[in-house]
Amino acid sequence: MISFSKEDVIIVTGASSGLGEGTALLLNQLGATVVGIARNKERLNKMKEKCKNPENMHIEIKDLTENIETLPDYVKELKNKYGKFRGLAYCAGIVEVKPLQILDLSAMKKIFDINYFAPIFMAKGFADKRNNTGKGASAVFISSIAGLQSDKGMITYSGSKAGLAASIKSIAREQAAKGIRFNCVSPSDVITSMTSGILGLKETKANLYPMGFGEVSDVSNMIVYLLSDKAKWITTQNYVIDCGYM
Ligand SMILES: NC(=O)c1ccc[n+]([C@@H]2O[C@H](COP(=O)([O-])OP(=O)(O)OC[C@H]3O[C@@H](n4cnc5c(N)ncnc54)[C@H](OP(=O)(O)O)[C@@H]3O)[C@@H](O)[C@H]2O)c1
């Protein structure tokens, strides 16, 4: 059985909603101390109200895109406040469906900021040996099957997720000798506030999922496993969680 102790301090970004919220709650339930990050204080507080061990759930209000290059300093500040990190689950992200004819650079940059640049700079902060617990520390990033198989209108989102998975692989190879593991998960459609916002998704894709759309726990269980010592020999991977969609 997977379990953590309260000395296992784990950052979860995107903790106010969907997959990040589910991951934060599960880690907390299994005994870890969680530092949950997002912009929306009200939703973070609601998440905290649901958690099993509120004394081990800390929330931090932060727009991860506001000064991306300083994110390693931000991780260091959090380390000074909460202790060295045993794990990082990067679950923040946004999606926008926009075909080529209406693409604009500023909207593309906005998506890349939170889906690609911010996770890389959070990884940089986490990989700094002054900020992590050393051998056995583990980081997991949510990419997407959109990074492996693009649909219409997903030019930017798919690019950001493919880039993230490729770059995390490189970081994983750099960090392996230190015993620090980096992996990605690539889910397909899980019903969260993100997918509920995509018009017609449920109607057009229902027949592609013989077991129904994914649930948050289908992804959070895999993230938690990869963060745990049960996965101590697993690094550099990108796990598809898609009910056979691809
Ligand atoms: N749901 C799916 O089907 C699916 C499939 C494949 C991949 N994914 C990926 O999984 C991740 C989570 O998706 P989800 O479905 O859980 O989405 P969600 O419910 O919309 O949650 C997104 C989270 O990201 C946070 N966030 C967004 N922009 C931020 C910023 N600038 N600074 C800090 N936090 C920010 C949001 O918090 P605030 O708004 O409070 O800041 C929220 O907690 C995303 O990367 C998504 O691309 C999802």
C-alpha cells in the first residue's frame, strides 16, 4: 500500500481544481504534507475543507506565469517555509481550441507560459539540491495525449504538451544519477472544469470511450504512485492514461 509521512512535503500546482485538486487530496489522505498552489484562494480553501488532514495541507496563492524565470527562487522560498521537497506534481494548465486561421501569438504564448515554461522552471527549482530531499525525490508533470496525437484546433495546446513531455525526458536523464525521478502522465478526456468548458466534447467523443470518460482518480492514482517509493525504478517515462483512446 502506498503511504507517505508528514515529513514527505510535496508541491502540487493546480491544486484548486480538477486533477491537481484530486492529487492534493489523495496525497494528503495518504499522509504527505501538501503545498497546494493556484491563483484562486476561494477554491483552494474549498479544497482544503475537503482534505483528511488539514494540518498537513498548506495553500499558496500564486500566478505561476507572472515571473517565470524567478520560479526557482519561489521554490526556494517555499522550501524555507515548509522544508525540503520530496515531490512535485505539476498539474496546472490551460487549454484553448483555436484553428490556424485565427491563431494569434499572444494567446499562444499565454498557453505556453503555464503549460510549458512554468513547469520547466518549477522543475529547475525542484531539482536544485538545496530544495529537495535527494535520492528518492520525484516529480510528475501532466502532459496530455494531445501531445502525442493532435486533434483539429489543438495546435498550441498539443505543441505545449508535446514540448513538455520531451523536455521532462531530458531533465529526467540529467537528474537520474542523483536518484531524482522525473515522469509525465498523458491523460485523455477526464471530466473536470477544463473539459466541461470544451463545447460539444461529451457528445462528440462519448463513443470513443467504451468505459466512459475518465475520472479524476484515474489520473491522480497514477501521479501518486509515480511520486511514491513504489515507483523507485521508474523515470523518464510518459504514461498514457486513455482507456485505449489512441
Ligand atoms: N481534464 C482532462 O481531460 C485533461 C486531459 C489531459 C491533460 N490535462 C491536463 O491536466 C492539467 C489539469 O487539468 P484539469 O482538467 O484539472 O484542469 P482545471 O480543472 O481547469 O485545473 C487547472 C488548474 O490550473 C491552475 N492554473 C491555471 N492557470 C494558472 C496560473 N497561471 N497560475 C497558477 N495556477 C494556474 C488552476 O487554478 P487557478 O485558476 O485557481 O489558478 C487550476 O487549479 C492541465 O495541464 C491539463 O492540460 C487534462
